[in-house]
Amino acid sequence: MEHILTWLIFLPLIGMVAVLIAPSSMARGIAWMTTFITFLVSCTMFGPFLPGGAAWTGDGYGKAMQFVHQTPWIHVGNFHINWHVGLDGLSFPLIILTTLITWLSAWASWNFDHWTNNKGAKGFFALFLLLETGVLGTFASLDFFLFYIFWEVMLLPMYFLIGVWGGPRKEYAAIKFFLYTLAGSVLMLVALIAMYFASGTAMGDPGNSTFNIIDYAINAKIHDYFNDTTTKFLGWTFGRAMFVMLFIGFMIKVPLFPTHTWLPDAHVEAPTPISMILAGVLLKLGAYGFLRVCYPIFPEAGKWAAYAVATLGVINIVYGAFCCLAQTDFKRLVAYSSISHMGYVVLGTAIMTDVGFQGAMFQILAHGVSSPMCFFLVGVIYDRAHHRDLNRFGGLWLAMPKYGSLATLGFFASLGLPALCGFIGEIWVLLGTFNAGFPWAKPMAVIAAFGAILTAAYILWMIQRVYLGKKQEQYADFPDVTARETAILIPMAALAIFMGVLPKYTFDLMNGTLSDIIKVIQGS
Amino acid sequence: MQYQTALALGVVVPLASFFFLALFGPRLGKPKSSYVALLAIGISCALSTYVLVNWLKLSTPERTELTASAYRFDWGTLGSMPLTVGVKLDSLTVIMYFMVTFIAFWIHFFSIGYMEGHSDEVDHVSKYHRFFTYLSLFCFSMLGLVVSSSLLFLFIFWELVGLCSYLLIGFYFDRKYASNAAIKAFITNRVGDFGFILGMALVALYLNTLDLDLAAARFAEQFHKSAEGPAVGIFANSYTLFGFSVASLMGIGLFCGAMGKSAQFPLHVWLPDAMAGPTPVSALIHAATMVAAGVYLVARIFRLLTPEAQFFIACIGCITLTITALIAIVQTDIKKVLAYSTLSQLGYMIFGMGMGAWVAALFHLMTHAFFKAMLFLGSGQVIEGCHHEQDMRKMGGLRKKMPVTCWTFFIGVLAIAGFGLPGVEIGHVKLGLGGFFSKDEILAVAYERAFNIPELKKTDAAADDAGEHADASNANMGVASPFRLASDNQPAQHAETEHSEHDAHAHGDHAQGTPQKMAIAAKLPAIPKWMFFFPIAIAYITPFYMMRCWWMTFCGKPRDHHVYDHAHESWKMFLPLVILAGGTFFSSYQMFRPLIHDAAVIATDSSTVVAIDGEAHVLAEAGGGTMIMLNHAPGKNPHDWLKMGVGFSWLIGMGFAVLVYLRGLGLADKLKRMFGPIHTALEQKLYFDHVYDAVLVGGTVTFGFVCGLFDKIVVDGIVNMTALLGKFVGVFTGRQLDMPVKRGDWGIVDAIANGLAQTMLDIGSEIRRPQSGRIRMYVMITAGSAAVALLVVLNYHRLADGLQWLMSNVGTRVLAANGS
């Protein structure tokens, strides 16, 4: 399989066609099978990323891309858009995460027919698969234009998935999601085009303009030109202007305060599997954008903006946690906890050290495992109780003992309990921030560490309200988790433990690339 | 078998039991699942006994050799700093490990009896297996904590024991107060861990490792370099907080973790509430092992402490031991009395650690673990026997109904009261229970610090003056520069001779130790006298409230016949009591202390810190240069003073309690009325809970609520306003400016030019009500948009020209306008 990565990206699309052709009753089966096969295919790609594999050459950033498929796509005049995909230690773990979480979400959609809003199974699963293609393509793209296209491809299915199959306020949530993301992409588009032409200028020949994301970072001419503070764009320093535009585009996706309010609404209205994907995968795209685009290409601007970015990260951590304390809707609480947790990612990124990047990347993956688990746990109870009011629950651990235990595990992973995945990312980011060279870094780390107390507070309070207490009559006869639900929870639970106990194996996948990126940043 | 392998295996076995019970526990049910847990901890206990027995046979150099050669695994890297994990193999580990497994084994045994009745039921559902599942997890975490060679792993297990504590306090989670207590325990600990993390961050930053030994070595190295030349590493940082240098803050930060776990003031509030858990849990976790982990942590990081940090630790310990003992006097719940006495004893340990009484504090930890576990199990027997009655005012006279419990409990009371006959020796065996010696030794060191060491300072003043210039050069080490070792600033040999002279002089009238250690001791900050007298006063109060507890429960006349009639005891529960009572006898001076002393030789071996040995003659045998020993000059020997001062405090305190309670509660009630306001204040636990609930919890929740509102109203408000504005602009441009859509619209420009706006508007109004049936249309719209995008792309050169024009013209104009 020479172009296995390309195939991987389009596999869900093939499934989508199959869903559209086949009868409606088969839609969920096809979707399950497609996502499962996609997951298996992505698993076969582990080889080069294991220690000693081909991705470990140590030649520098972008030199050891794996499964690269580069071919001209749209070449008109000076305009070169390539089909250019490839994986390194930064994108590969995210690809695996995407295929896994999407598969589990497809499984979580298995009871589609029993949803209150279950019109058009075909449409749902077709869009679901299209979404996976969009996400995989975004993670794999090495051509900025391609990246942008996939970014947009992802936007539309998500809009419909929330807007059509969502809850009572689905229109509001969907439009909010759409407009927010669109606003971000517009800025990204401007930056994209400006960077394209600027790269031509840097190379001294418009014919050599490029959309290659890696070249932006490692081509000395382009990199120097981009990071030269005398390079101007509309009067602003070019690198900083680009950084800000891209950053805003990505921060909406993370989401960072103050552009975060679409997330709780989207989550509350979205059906469970869509919430899983949204929290587990889509939020990661923003953070991935920082690590792939913003920082390696514009390190000068990164340093310039570090204080602001770190502040936003810390606000996310603390403000998100405080907001959690005020929530009465179970799903809204988990959504705000996502906001809080993603703050660690941003803080780790902002400090631009190897520990910070490692922590940020680990937190991305850890949150990618724990938050879908939490959302699914909420979904399990929503399917039975048909409401999510925290104050009306209680005693569920007695009514559903297995579910209670799994829920405790999931929420403790989210709480950042040592030996579970959430802890590693947090502690790496905290230690990294504390030890970063910036004068403001230590106070930031102290405030962020304070956030950990709040995290414990809102999660334990939630557990008390939902799972502890006396058995309540209206929930007493709830069936415990079914085999299907257990099967969905177990992989995430196992991963949460594995990543927490032996983080080395997760770090091994990405540390090489991250240190390459750090070298690029320090080199400038 | 290698010792480290044996210890590691002993850690893993309870983990295996945990997983087994978590998966198959519900099927095994009652009582089989308890056997699994008992077997697991039994294996650990056997392994630890094996290690202990063999360890005792080794000589000190052999032990040092084993400690140094213990294996380390690579667990990960923090940036470029390797993180290793392994078994910290030294005497301290061996003895702590033995203590934990031994006590845990017997508490497992006790639990089987305790859980036989209805104690395993949560809202009338048996959670029997779950109890033992948690116990196994706890044993794993606690043993892991004990063997950890790295601060990070210590922290990981630290949090895991916290989790077990949370789960077990909230075992009866159908009761609101139990789940509240569980949350309180976890969050209070998190507050402490907040400091722990920051301390760890400082260790990582300045010492570039999280390995305990390596960190200590680098700390000492940086200190000496700083003393000789320009300050380096952590000493180069002149930042201070509340007068503490960064080096001190590192130790204090780590100690914050201990404040949480060992429930030290001001984080002591969770421990009394933690009594909501089943009584065996209170015995195991909240008396013998987990809460002592804080003391263990301080023992482990002892070499990273500066004198200021030590002083801070001693203060906290002193405050804790005083206020909690006072509160214990008025408690009427039998478990609460024990909880507060645990707090007070933990305060003693922490106080001792802060004073430098490393050996004494750990010795007290060991003896306390045995007698307090026994006391708690005794109270468990009483509570279970009395139909879950915990109020001592309803007990009384139980002596006849539960004799074994009564007398083992009495042994515990004697032990905690510090029973002993000072100065009386039979052969080489000093007469007294472990608690007597350990407390005596802590107080002896406190005496030394409060009275003898300041004198040492005075006589060393001359040497100080000589080293004044060196002190000045040290000023850049920070305001609160911890170790101003005047003589160490001189070339080493010079210091040696100078101190030898001093030493010769010192032998007569001073504490003893190597010159280097004496130099450190001479620079220790003087402790205020109250820090010596408070613990002395509490040494009289402890016997009082413990005797009060015993008397109210077991003696006098039965006060509640329902309780009395129901009372019974069972062998399953009193066998562990008898065993632990035996342990209380043997965990004494002769058995544990030499081993702990031996542990100190390695664990306090650092050239920056000094431990004070409270017992002189042992030092001479061990010959370890890591500690200084007490001043034994006539009239200066703390032990002489203490013999008279507190030697018989147990008798006086206990006697007073008997006097008060001899004739029932009448006299006590009178006293209560006499001291009305004080009694109320103590009964309300000095209002800590009230203040914390109102200020901290209330403040946090309120602020959270405000944040939630802010998010909803302000942030979302702005978003919605923007959307509304956008909509308005859209309608305005689409309808009013461009073309009339309906009556009332103006329509200024023709429809050809406004296609885009109109389309946008249409899409806008369409997508407001998306429905699955219209998917096809949306797909078409999407395709159309894609086509438009493609058109744009194909006409790239125009776009490019436009942009280039923008960049060249507008850019320069803006620049010119800015005048830059």
C-alpha cells in the first residue's frame, strides 16, 4: 500500500457512499464497519513511530515524514496546490485518536433508532463519515491549502449533525458553532493567501511560492523572512499579524476564552456520539493548529505573544473550572470542564519549551480519551433518565453499580488523578510552566496549579450529586450498563489507565517530533 | 530473593488483589472476597517480615551498599530530565513497610469480624466486596508510597492513598455527611498537594531531578559551592516570600503536602470528619498509616530542608498538637476523641521533625501506629458491640461486657499517655511503653533546641565574629540565607582545626557531634520558649482526655441500658486487639529505635542539615556522624529535666480524669458550666469549620456562580449582540440597500449586484431551520459554494494582483501615516 494514508483519509468517504446507496436500516452497520476498518488501518501504521522506527531519524523537523503522498493537484500558473499528506509524531497519535474515538462514537450511535430525534439515519451516518474524512485530512495535510479545505469540509457535517439531530435549541447551537468557526476560517484564509505570496517574495521568485507547511518552518529563506520583524503586512509586522490571525482561527476551535461560548451550547444540544467527537477530536484541531502551524512557522511572534497566550490559557483553566461549579446541566458541566482542561494545552504550548510541548501534546491525547468517556457516561444516563439536571439525580451508584464504577474511573481520569491519563499532561504543563524562562511563568503556574483544586471540587461535587446518596425510586429500576456500552467504555478506560501508568509509550510516539519543533523554534 | 524484589512484589500483590476483586468481587460476595484481600496483605506481610529479619542481620556498611545499588527503572523523561523509579531500600523503608503490612494485616482480619453484621450495607445493599477492594487498593498505594525512590512517585502514590481515603470515608455514601466528609478530605488534601506540586517544581527546576537521593546530593553540592564562591542554583535566587528564601520555600512547599495528609493546622479540619468511614478504615488509614505519611514525607525530604523551613514545620506541629489536644478534651464521640488525639500526636511527630528530632519523630510514628490502631479497633469493637452507638455519654460500665477490649484499650491509653517509670531499669530494659520514650525524646530535643543550643551560639559568638566577612559575602544568598556557616566559608582544613578546638571545649558543656554538624547546629535559629512549654503542657492533657475516654466508656455505671444490654465482643475482633497490644509492648525502645537510628545514619546524611539524637549512648555505638547528640553535662541534660517535668504526667493526667469522672458525669457538667464560653468554643472545634465553610467554600461557590452568570450574560451577550448586529446589517444591505424583497423595503441598487448578499440572507434564513429532508439542498449549496471557491482559485492572478497591490500600497500608506 503505497498511498495508505490517502486511502485512510478517503476510507470513510467510501463508507459514506455505501451508506447513501444501501438501505437506511443498514446505515449504522456500514458506519460501524467503516470506522472500525479505518481504525484498524490506522493501527497498521504504528511501525515507523515506535522507538527506532523510520520516523526516528533525528534529521530535524519534517525530514522524517512518514506515509508521504505528494502529487500536484491544482497547478494554475504560479498557483501550486498539492495533494500533500504525511504523518509525523505530532499528527500520528492524533490520527489514531481520531479513528478510535470515531469508531467508538459510531458504536455509541448504534441506538440511533431510539433517539427522540431520529429522522434520516442515512443522512446522519453519511455526514458522520464525511466528518471523519475531514478530520483525518486536516491532521494529515502538509499543504496549507489542503489543510484549509479539510478544515472547511469538517465544518459542514458538524453543523448539520448538531443542527438536525440535536436537542431543543439545536438551531441556535448549530448556527453559533457555524458562525464562530467560519469567522475563524476567514482569518485563516487571509493568512493563508498572504503567507503564500510572502513565501514567493522570500524565495525571490513568485513561481516558487509554496503552501508547504513544513517548508514554511524549515526553509531558511522563508523562515527568516517570515520571522523578520522588518517584514510588513499592511503595516504590521508580518509574522505577528499572521500569528494573530491564525491564532484566532485556531483558538475558536480549542476553544479559548472569550471565544468559548459556542462549545457548551453545541455540546448540550449535540447527540452523545457527536459530543464525543466534538470533545475528543475536534477541539484538538485547534491545539494541533498551534503546534503545527503557529509556533514552528512564527516562533518570533510566538515569543512576542507568549504572555498573552499563556494568560488566556490560565484564564481558561481557572474560569472554566469556576463556571463548572455553577452548572446544573450535567453535559454543560462536562463541556466547561473541557474548556478548563484545554487551558493546560494552551498554557503548555505558550511557554515554548520541550516540557511544555510534551505536556500540551499529552494533555491533548489524554483529554481526547477522557472527555469522550465522560460525555458517553453522561449519554448513558441521559438515555435512561431523559434529563441531565444534576440536582435531580442521586444514588445512581447503587442503582447501577457497574456504571457507577466506570463513571468514577472516567471522572477521576478527568480530575487528573495520578495513575490516570489526566495527571500526566497537567503535571508536565505545570512543571514546564514553572520552569520556563519567562518572568511571568511562575505566577502563571501557581494559578494553574490552583485550578487543580477547583477541578477536584467540581468533579467530586458532581459525583456526589449524581452517583452518591440514597437510591431514588425513579432511578431504582434503571438497567446497568449494557454490553455495548461497556464495550465502548472499556477501551477508553483502559487507555486512560495505560497512559497514566506508562506515559513513556505515548511520549515515545511524539517526543522526537516535538523536540525537532523546539529546535526549529530555538534556531530562529 | 533480593530485598528490593521482595518489597516490590509486596507492593504488587495487593494491586493484583484489587483488580481481582474489582472484577470478580461481586460474584465472590460475602465473606469470600475478604479472604482474597487478607491473603494478599498476608503475602505482603510475610515478604516484609522476611526482609526485616534479614535486614536486621546486616551490618551498617552492608545496608549502605544495598541502598546504593538498588535498581532504578526509566519511567519517562520530563523534557530532558530522566524520571526514574525504583525501590528506596534503606532501614526506614524496611521498618515502615513492616509496620504498614503488619498493622494492615490485622486490620483486615478485624474488618472481617466488623463487617459480619450490617456494617457492610449501604442503603441496605451489601457492599462487602467493595470495602475489601478499596482496602487492597489502599495497601498497594501505601506500600508504593513507602518504597518510592522518587518524589514524583511519592506524589503519585500520595494521591492514590488520598483516593482510597476518599472512597473509604465515603463508603456509606448513602449518608450525606459521609460523602461530604469524603469530599472535604480529598479537597483539603488537594490544597496541600498544591504546595507539594510547587515544591516539586522547585526541586525540578533547581536540582534538575526528582530522585530523592540525587536531589539531596545536588542540594548539598549547590550549598557548598554557594558558600565558597558566588551563589549557584537555588541559592542564587534572591527572591523571598514572607521572608523565606527560595530554598526554604522548596521545603515548605513539599511540607504543604504533609500538612494536608497529616492533617496539620490549618488543614487539620478533614480528619475528624473522616471518622464517617467504617472504623477499621479509621484505624488503618486515619490513624496508623496514611496520616503518618506526611511525617514520612518530611523524613524523606529532611535533607532538602533549610533551618527556616524546619522552623516553619516545627511551628505548625506545635500549633496543631496544642489546639487539637484542647479540642479533644470536650469531645463526646469516642471516635472523635481518638481522631483529635491522632491529630495531636501527629502534631508531636511533625514538631519533632521540625526540631531535628528525626529519630524520635519516626520512633513516635511507629509506636503511635500500633497503639492508635489498637485504640481505634477497640472503639470499633465498642461501636459494633453497642449497636453503632458512638456517644460515650450513653456508654459506661462496658468493662464487664467486653473485658478484652477494655483492657487492651487501657494498654493503649497507657501507651499514648506516656506510661513509664523514668529512671527505672531492669537490666538494660527501661521500664515504660513505647509512647513514653518517643515522646520523651521529642521533648528532650525540644529542650535542647530551646535552651542548650542558644548557649552554644553564645560561646560560638567569637567564631562568628571571625567569620563575619564571610557572612557578608554570603549576603547575596538571599535575605533569609539558610546556612550561614561561618567557618565553612574558610578553607576546609582551617575550619577543621578551628572546630576541633571548639569541639574539645564543647565536650564538657555542649552537645556533641562532628565539627561540621556542630557548626550547623550552632547556626540553627533559636526557637521560642513557648514551643517547648506547649508540648509539655499537652503531655499532661493527653493522659487526661484519653483516660476520660476510657473511663466514660468502660467504667462507672451503665448510663444507657439499651446500649449496655446489646454490648458484646467477638474473638474475630479482639484477636487483632490482643496482637496489637502485644505490638504496643514490643514496638518499644529496644526493638524499633535502634533500627530507626540506623535509618537516620543514611537518611539524614547531608552536610547541610543536622538531626539531633535524643539518646546519647546509641550514637556512640553507631558512630554515625550524621547527627549531633544531646548535651549531657550535669544540669544541662534534658532528660534530667524531663524526668521531673513530665515523667509522671501520665499519672497526674490520668488521675485527674479519674477524679472528675469517678462519680459519673455530674462533676464534668459542673466544670462545663464553669468554663462555659471556653467549652463552647472547644466544642465548636474553635470555629475552623464555620470560617472555612463561610469564607472558602462559600466564596468559591459564589464566585463560580458569578463566573457562570458572567459567561451567560456578558460573554454570550456580546456574542448574541454581534450576531444580532450582523443580522441587522445583513437585512439592511440585503433588502434596504440592494433590492426590495417585500413591501416597505427600499431597494436602492439593482438585483444583479446584490446576488451574494441575497444568497447569504437566504442561506441564513434557511439554515435557521435545518431539517433532514432538505439535506439535498444543502449539499447543492455546498457544491455551489465549492464551485465559487474554485472560480476564485482559478482567477488567482487577479486576486494575487489585488493582494499585492494591497500589500504594497495600503501597507506603505499605513506605515507612512503612522510616521514610523
